[in-house]
Amino acid sequence: MESKADVAHVECVAQLARHLASVPHVHIAHPRRSAVAIVIRLVISTYPPYTPAQTPEATMQSLHAFLNHPLVSSSQAQVLFIQRAQHSRDPWSGNIGFPGGKHELCDTSDQDTAERETREELGLDLKMGFVHLGQLDDVAVYLLGQGTRMAVSSHVYLQTQEQSELCVSDEVASAHWIDFSCMVQRAERPVRPFSREYKSI
């Protein structure tokens, strides 16, 4: 049986884009909201032109042309993760996750929140040189004895242009691009908690 790690990364990105475009996300109604950005990039030497589109149908056409370009079609995919800085009052202090944060009054949508927080934390403008592939189902965040504390909205982006180096703010301890194959291998071969391999991650 073929492992998911053996499937071309570009095909995985294409499948993800088709899924997000065709399946509505599940929204959790909650007054406290936050949003994160799941940012994907393809490791290529030169980015081919990408034509921005205004409709979902046109976006899929532009994305298909981009992913099937000879410079892109055999490339490896990476996903952006951050480690949050240590703060005594932050319950997620030091955690590894995606760039993002709480909804503010200036945000008109969850997508705005994800983009603003990514810009503030990493200096990365997701409105320029990225395409918004869609939104995953909302996730409820619970704290013991407090019920649902907030709803988290996750937005997926694909880089379509060369970008400058990340400018990490003091909210973030470090930022890393993790190869897609590494994540698939972990999903297919989970590590036992507190094992020797677990401690080395």
C-alpha cells in the first residue's frame, strides 16, 4: 500500500485546495474567537507567474495552472510552524503551533485576524504573494472547569511568490518551515509519549 509520504506534494496541495473549495467548513458560534494561518510553501528555485482571481472557479483554474507548471510540479511542500515566546500569563506560552491570535475590534473577519496576527508576529503579508485556499472546521478550545473558552478558526494559504526572510517579533521564540513528508511520517507512525524518540522531538 502506497504511503501518503510517497504521494507528490503538489498533488496533496491540489487535493487540499479542491476539498476546501467544495466542502463548507463547520462554524462554532462563540463570542471569543481567535484565528491561525496554516501557511504552505513549495521549495522551488524560481516562482512562475500566478494570476490572482476574483471568483472561486477562477482561483481553482489559476491554482491548477500554477501547480502544473514545470517549475512547480515536482517540488516539495513545507508548512510554517512557530514556537511561542515564554510568558508567565499566557496559557499557550512556549507552545508550537501556527501563527495567529485573538480577534480584535479592528478585524472584520476571522481571516482578517489570521492575516493581521501573521503580519505582526512574522512580518509576513498574506495578502501579497499568497492565495487563500480556504478554511478548516472551527475548533473549540476548552479549559478544565470552564467549558468552551473560545473558538479557533484555521485558514490555509499557499505561497505563490518569492518572499523575504521572516521577521520574528518578540511574541515568537522561533519560526520553522517543516517538510511535509516529516509530518506525514509522524501521522502514519505516531511516537509513544515519553519514549526516547518522543523526548528528542
